[in-house]
Amino acid sequence: MSRIVDVLVVGSGLAGLVAALTAAEQGRSVRLLTSGMDSLAISGGSVDFLGYADSRLASDPWQSLALLPEDHPYRLLGTESVRSAFQFFSDTMEKQHWPMRPALAQDGTPRNTQLPTIMGTLKPTYLLPASLNTQAMASAKKVLVLSVQGLRDCQPALVVSQLKRYRSWADREFSQGLLPSPFGETHRAITALDLARLADKQQSRQWLLNALAPHAGKYDLILIPPLCGSRANPEVWQAVNVAAGCPVVEMLSIPPGVGGLRLRDALLTALHKLDFELVENTTVLRAETADKVCTSVLAEASGQQRRHEARAFVTATGGILGGGMVLEPGQCWDSVFNIDITVPQDVTQWSEPQIFGNHLFSRMGVRVDREMRPVDAAAAVRWQNVFFAGRSLGGYDYATEKSGHGVAIATGWQAGRMAAAAAAAGEKQ
Ligand SMILES: Cc1cc2nc3c(=O)[nH]c(=O)nc-3n(C[C@H](O)[C@H](O)[C@H](O)COP(=O)(O)OP(=O)(O)OC[C@H]3O[C@@H](n4cnc5c(N)ncnc54)[C@H](O)[C@@H]3O)c2cc1C
């Protein structure tokens, strides 16, 4: 643990994992410190790139990038870098046998897909597991919506009644049903994760295949909650589609985030083949800096403090939710470097009365340059070897834009690349 690594990453969310993988693939030694679970544990397995721009639905997210404000992370990076980052992510997932691809318009251009949720709403998202058949979703006439007895989060009747309100789904012939619970009679509320874990193992997966069999051959499409395994394992999908006799599409669900866990599984599998150390249950307390350079971070695990030295640092600690930002009335700062994030003193200005309004707190975060190095109010770089990524950045609102995993991938890739280059430069000195 005492060796000086090339790149030290803080935070194991999508941004931290992508940064770590980008740096490690460039031959750098990488250590990742993380205090706990990240938002992958509560999020879906599709990558939102840009669902809305300038309050308008973005069917072609690449075109819509131009509508974003200039300080948005995508605009800072530029379209070509965002493209390279998405390519890196897609290539990685392909190698892990969990391809993530966009749907294609008739002219072959990639576009957003409107994916059904367990609330019966449609959400624009971009990269989808290749196992998710977008063509069947668009053309299916006879659609069966299924849930599982005891799974309170997903009610087929609600899904059907809500989906029918959309023009693209209104003329389908819907049926609905409940699969028997694999847990028998129980008062315990079942989650999609409980069911997905059963599908991970070949023996217990048989429950799902047997339950689907009576429906085989009767429908063009089956919509189910995300229960086809918690790992990035294409075998589960193949078996489920065969048992159902038609394409099966998992709806986006509320937490726990089965789909997000699959992304994490694939990225960690890729990382563990490289010079990579994962240190969990460790909270970084502060960074130690001198002359515009960070030399180490001080971290605490099980009541013990330890210094971690590195040549370059990536901070991917998430937003308010992830613990990356600390809020107090009239004040906000990043939890590792103590960078002050300017906010209005009057807390009522941090949010708007409308729940889906343009809330300031959603866009608060660290300001960076194109290389993802934090800058001060005069746009001067604070430290040469420190790079920020993901939700700890300011200038975007992932919830209203639907850009969460997309920004994490794009900025994580850039931060990882820049940190690898800074480490290489530091090694030569
Ligand atoms: C309920 C929900 C569902 C979502 N679903 C989707 C979806 O389907 N698709 C999509 O594209 N986006 C989705 N998003 C958005 C998306 O999850 C995030 O915007 C994005 O993934 C943020 O990743 P991140 O790596 O920046 O931060 P996080 O995932 O929050 O990770 C931050 C990490 O930093 C660690 N950390 C924080 N402080 C410290 C410290 N001091 N020391 C050590 N470690 C620290 C945390 O433990 C955590 O591991 C969803 C968000 C939510 C809340």
C-alpha cells in the first residue's frame, strides 16, 4: 500500500471507474479509494447522454450538444472528445461481452430511445445493452407486461394504463400478468435485485425460465422489471429470450439499480486485468498540496489514517448525494480539496418552487478547464496534477437533461487520460 502510484482516483462511481480504466489502459498504475456505494447501485443500466437540451426533447443528442451552455462539461470537452470517450466506453463493454449501443434511425444515425419505466413513463436514453431489442420495442403489436408476485415496485396495470397515453404505444394490444414468486408466501417485500441475483446462478435461474415458458410464442414483446441477473452476463438474456419465445425488454426501475450493477461489474472485470488496486470503505479526508501540485491524500479506514501518495489525482466523488460536495446554509465546498463553490447566501435561491424546475443546487459544482483541472474565479488552474470528473463538476443538471452516465463517461475518460499524461510527466522529473 505504501508504493507511490501513478494515478490515484477517489470515488468508485461511473466517472471514477472510467477514469481509472482510461489511465490503467495507458500503462499507468492506478489505485482507487472509495468510501462506499456509488450511484451505480441505484441507477439503471442504460447510458443517458443528452435527453433534453434547452427544455426540448433531443432525439439526436449529437446535434443537440450545440444547444448547451458554454460552461457545460460536454461543451468544455468538445464534440470530438465526447465521441472518443463514448467510443472508449463502447469498446470496453464490447470486450466484456456486454455491448452497449445506441438505436439507429433509418438513415443509420444514432439516436435516443424512449425506454419504458416501471411507472409506465418513457425516458430518453442513449446507450442500451445490445440484448435490449429496440426494433421489437418499436414494432411489436402484441405486448405482455409482466411483474412478479410480491414485487410491489412494478404493477403491470399501471404500466399499461400509462403507456397507452403515449402515441407511440397507444395502438398496441396489451396483456398483463404476474409471475409466481420464487420465494413462495412471504410478507417480505421483494426487490428486483433479489430476483436478479437468483438469475445469476444457473440453478436458481430456472425459476424465471419456467415462469416465462407458459407465455412463449403468444406475444411480439414482453416487458419485465430488471431481473435478468445482477452481473454483465449475456447468457441470462439469451436464456430468457429463448424461454419467452420473443424479445424481452427490461423496463427502467427505481432503486436498487440492477442495471447499474451490471455496468460496474463489467468495468471492474476490465480493471482487474490491469495494474489496478481497489481500496474500499476508505474515506479521503483531505488532499495535501504544495506549489500548485498535489502530493498525497490523507484517508481514513476503520479509524486509522493513512497517507496515499501519487503522481496525479482524479476526484470523482459525486455530487451532494455521493458525498463529494458539502452544503451548509450559504456555503458549499468540495469534500477533498475544500474548493469553495460560490453559492448565493440566500438559500431560497438554491431551488425553485416547481419540483422539476431549473434548480441551482443541481448545477452546483467545481469549475474546471478543458483538461478537467479545477480553476479559480480568474480561470487560473489551481493544481497541475489534479483532475475532476462526474457529478462533482458544475454547469450541468443530469436530472433535467438526462445526461448522468454520459457526463460521467466523457469527463471520466478525459480526467483519466490527462492524469495518465501528468503522471508520465511527473515520472520523468
Ligand atoms: C436514482 C438514480 C437513478 C439514475 N439512473 C440513471 C440511469 O439510468 N442512467 C444514467 O445515465 N444516469 C442515471 N443516474 C445519474 C447517474 O447515476 C449519475 O449522474 C452518474 O453516474 C454520477 O456518477 P459519479 O461517478 O460522478 O458519482 P457517484 O456515482 O455518486 O460516485 C461517487 C463516489 O465517490 C465516493 N466518495 C465520495 N466522497 C468520497 C471521499 N471523501 N472519499 C472516498 N470516496 C468518496 C462515493 O462513495 C462514490 O463511490 C441516476 C441517478 C439517480 C440518483
